[in-house]
Amino acid sequence: MKKTDYKEAGEKLIDHVSEVSTLFVNIEELHGRVLGEDIIATEDVPAYARSPYDGYAFRAVDTKGASKDSPAVLDIIEDIRVNQIPFNIISPGTAIRLVTGSPIPGGADAVCKYEDTEFTDKTVKIFRAFGEGENIISAGEDIERGRILAKKGTVIDTGLIGTMASLGIDQAEVYRRVIAGIISTGDEVTDLNEPLKPGMIRNSNRYTIAAALESIGIDTVYLGHAGDDRDEIKKLILLGEAGCDVVVSTGGVSAGEYDLVPDAMEDAGYELLVRGVDIKPGMACAYGVKEGMLMLALSGNPASSLTNLQCVCYPALRKLMGIGEFGHELIKMKLKNDCFKKSSGVRFLRGTVKIEKGQAVFNAPGEQGNVVISSSIGCNAYGIISVKEGRIDAGSMIDGFLVNTLV
């Protein structure tokens, strides 16, 4: 069977998925959620012109020509403390003493720091000329009323939480968390707490796939383990439809006698969109849809299933979550080491990206096989090697993208 180009496969998934529903959540629980509405500033921040320093407010024109030898001498008409509002208005030749954050008095258009003045209880000396607006934080300088602070589909971060709090916004509409149901298949698969008998393998995929999904903000539930039995697999698929938004299975998608998952998907009413993707590792897979619900059937090989999920399926899952910019953001990376392996399809290299001297440098472990899950330890990126490439020398530039992040 001809394998599908991975970009085409990803687009098919994207085309068949829609965002989950929304709900309102209090600010204490918003971090990391996806906005289901635009956040718009309801007021100016700051709400009034204020002083950035402890110092004196005055008219800039009254300091014209001032110097160290010939300072401007102004009469102090008021001394403002914390949380006080100026009572007086600045008139020619006068100044008001302020603290940091104090409102700027009427008539004033400049502020000088305490340490740059000489003062008594009655007068203050200013030793240079000031311009209008100097050392004044104007109303709305941080945020103007009506400004869009974050658009629908944005992942809420620390800065947005703080900005919302400064505006008194205590809740927001967000997309509810996506729930993924995970299915394990294969007679050879055994639980972690059972003795490992000859011919058996531990069910590492259950935990690897769950961790990969949870790392991008998707909740997971384990639906169970089905042996190489078409009806058992179908039952677990149908079970997942009850409370999940997407079903992800591992194993049973190659071309062997016991690779029964695609048949079970069709038995459960799923239309098969893709049967195999032209990538290494992760070629064996089956993607299906049923009434808008996706099922992602991945390889039983640990590294293959993880690579397929992260490289091909992540964008569609991000769209399901409501994230606006859901595609992989490609970056240019410099290879840390040589790459020798040629492939009949696009090859995804697992590795780590670090910034060295302002350049993204990609270091790929030597072991990249279908079953080598240990090379994923610390992995934060994939490098993309095209079909035409053979040997690629260290120092060459390749495309890649970051993984296990919400954005």
C-alpha cells in the first residue's frame, strides 16, 4: 500500500478536527489554558499620570537655563505621602514633593529625582533644564483602554495572567481541556508490575504516549489493553467514544496477520483517512474519523509511535485544543554531529536544541531506530532530513521544530 506524504497526512487530520467547547474559568486556574475569546483592556494602565521616582514635580519651563552654578529654586507647596492625592496645583515657581507612584499634580509636567536636587523644608534646587513630560509615566502608557491584549487561541502565560490581574479581570472564556483515551494492543504486551516472560515486552507505550500528550496540555485516560483480537479492540475504541475527544492506540497497524487495529476501527464505524505515512521512523499508522472524532492508531515500536504522534499528529491535536497557531514552527538549526543515514522517506531525527553563540545547534544521538526510545531522553526538538539527503556533515543547516511545548 502506498504511504501518504506526512504533510498531506497532517492536513487530512487538521481538516477533520474542530475545536472543543469553551467554558469560563477563574484566574487562579487560567495558566496554560487556551483562550476562547479575545482579552481586551477595559481601562488604562496606569489609570492616571504618575511619578516613577521619589522626587519633585514642577513646570519644566521653570527650569529653563538651570545649571549647577545657577540652579532653579522652587517653593515647595506640598509634601505627598504614599497613597495621597495632591491637593494643590502647581503654579509658576512652585514644586510638590512626591513618592514613587504618586499622581502627577495639576499644572506639573516634569519630575526630578530626590538625589539630583538640594532641598530644605521650603525650597528645592533643580540643577539642569527639564523637558515637558520628562520622568512622567502617562496614563495608559502600559496599556491603553480597548487594546487587544491576547487573541482567541492564545495559550495563557504568566505575563497575560499578570496583565489581566492589573485590569481587574478575574476570569476568562477558555477551551475545555481535551481528553485522550489511550489503548494498548498486542498479545506480547505485559504490564509493568508483571514478570517479563520470554517473548513479552513491557507496556512502555502506554506511559510514553500519555506523557507526550500531557506535555502539550491534553488530559489522558487509559482505556485498557486488548490482545490480538479484533472484537476486543473494537470494544475499547467504542468505550473511548463515551468520554474522550480523541482515541490513541499503539500496536497492530503494520501489514501482518495480527495487525487488526485498522479493521477494528472500520468495525467501530471509523472512516480511514490515512494508512501509513512516508516517514522514518513512524511509517506504520492508521488515522480515522467518526462524526468529527479522530482516532490515531500508531505503531507498537516505541520510538516510531512517539515520532509519528509528535511530528504528524501534534498540529491537529493543537487545533482540537483551540490553539490558534497550531502548526509546527520551523526553525533553522546547525547540526552538531554528522548524519549518515539515508532514507526512502523523510527522516525525523530526535535530539536537543541549545543556543550556542546566538545560533540554534541541534545534537542528535547516534541511535535513532524504531525501538530506541532512550534517545528521546531530554529530546526537545526534531530535525527534518529530506528524502534526497544522504550524508550531512556537522555544521550543515537543517530545518526542525521544537516539541513538548504548547506553542
